Amino acid sequence: MGVEGTLEYLSTLLSSAKKRKKKKQIQTVALKVRMDCEGCERKVKNVLSGVKGAKSVDVDRKQQKVTVTGFVEPKKVLKAAQSTKKKVEMWPYVPYTLVAHPYVAQAYDKKAPPNMVRSIPNTVTINETTVDDRYTNMFSDENPNACSIM
């Protein structure tokens, strides 16, 4: 392989490196946006439709949820939604069946849609119980000093 062969090899290597751009994956980004009326809904939908790569924008005013589907980045969608001057955050809720302990204080939210709780890591431990251990031991058959009412 001479000088010409080396130059040709390097030029093909560089040209193939330029062609390999990482293609964006189609994504669904869900946001919780504070909307009060149809005007708010229309404003949010128009702004998010203008995001580069957005294919569809679904707005659910009752749940305060906006779903953007397309070749978009979540950070750009969030930034565009914040430009509407509305209170915006990523959709924090998941179905309660996906959470290990859905009724701990960190997960349970009164404002959540039906059958949904806040998404929390599985490392959360249950510190709160509805029944105190002293009461269960008080009526235990294994406890010699237990109450003999029953």
C-alpha cells in the first residue's frame, strides 16, 4: 500500500464518519401543565406543536396533562412549555400497580388522577404503620401477660 492507497483509505474513513449521525428515537414526553381554560390549552398546544420534531401534541385539561410525541428531546419540550409562563413539570405520576408501596407518604398524592401515584424509587421504606406493635402483642396467644378478655 503506497501513499495514494493510504490517502484513499483515510479519506473514505473520514467521509464515512461524517455520514454516521445518530438518529433520534421517537419519544413520548408527558408534562403536567397548569391549565384553567380553553385559551390556556390552545396556547400550550400551539407552543408545543412548534417544537422541532414534534409529530403530535395531546392535551388533557382535566388531568392537567400534555403529551408530546415525535423526534423530540424532553429538555427542549420542557423549556418550550415553560416559555408559556405556566407552572410546568415532568409528569410525576405512574399507575399504582408499578410502585412497590403506593400508600407511603412520599407516593400518595390527593391531586393525582385515579389509580395513579407519584413515581418514587423502590428504596423507600415503610416507617408508618396503621397498627402499632404494642397492640398486636397485647392480644397475642404467645404473650403470657396478654389480655384474657377474648
